[in-house]
Amino acid sequence: MCGRYSNYAPHSRVTRQLRIDVDEVGDQGARYNIPPGTQQPVAMTVEGRRALTQLLWGFRPSWADEGKPAPINARAESVARSSYFRSAFANRRCLIPSSGWFEWQKTEHGKVPYFIHTADDDLLCYAGIYEPATETRPASFAIITHGAKGELASVHDRMPLVLAPSCWDDWLDPSLTRREDIKAATRSIDIGELAMHPVSTRVNTPKNDDASLVQAIAS
């Protein structure tokens, strides 16, 4: 799964690499410990233009009442078929900019948090889906996940779908609506580009939000 991530890349770098036309977010500073249930920057295509806007992390379709769940993740294996997600997958895909994410490895001494990022600390973008706002509910998003690969599988069995930069445009292309076409255009980042290291358990508390949370500690 993906239940906590960071986004500390300079805002100018994010807007440049994502080729943002309309910036509704502005520079909000570095975030090192982003939890669900918060408003976060998300890139999407709106009327032919690339927009960066803020959405609530926790997806709920417009038809679902308040008693329904608001999942933070959607499984890649079923997102295109699920009644909860399939409309958004076909018509409302987005990119979630990030510097890396956290996963917790179960050990005999308790859970050990790891920070996963690119070896050169480059910008990552997770594949996401979103639901527009209604009169009573803010716009929301979920991060798509799939089975963990390589060394990452030793920490957790799931990971976010990190898209290769070469397919960012295709992911945001509203003309792609068929499952087969979207799948053909989607490419994940090479797992070899990712690195990970254990970090402080201070990350367990969402109110802790500083650069030390992503720094390696002795395992």
C-alpha cells in the first residue's frame, strides 16, 4: 500500500517537470510526512490544459454516501473493473508528485519504517485517480498500487504505481478511456532506479514533519 509519502522537491521543479499550465497550489514548502485525509497537490488535465490543484487524499465517488469507505489506495489489478473506481480510471486520471514514500517492515522487534525514493532523489509521480467536488464534498484522489518488486518486496508486499516520466502525458490524456489502451500506454519506473533505507520511528506520528524523517539511520 501507500499510506504516507513526502513531497519536498522545489515547487518550481514540480511545475516545470510536469509542464503545468495552471498552478492553483503555489509554493507551500516542503512536506516530509504526508498522511491521508489531507489536501495535497495533484496534476490533471482540465479542458486541454495541465493543472496543478489540491485534492483530498481519500477517494469517494460522488454517488457514494458518507457511510461508504474513502480508500486512499486502489489496486491496479482491479481498478479498471471495480464499480468504485472504474469511471475515474477511464476518465479522471491524475499524477501525484512525490519525493518518496514510507513503508513499514514487520520484524520480531516491531515495525521498522523505510523511506523509498530514487537513487538520485529525482521527482516521482504516482498514478492516481480522482473524483471532482460536489456541493457537499471536496474533490478527492487515490493512489494506485501494485505488487512490490525486487528488494522492496522484503519490506512490504505492495507499492505505489510509480510511472515512468515517458508515460506521464499518456496517463493524463483524456482521450484514452479504454482499459486496453490505458494499459498499453502505462509504464512503471525501472525498479533499479529506486533505493530505500530505514528511518526514524518519528515518522509514525503525522505531526512530525521535518527533513530528519527521510534521513537514513542504522538498521
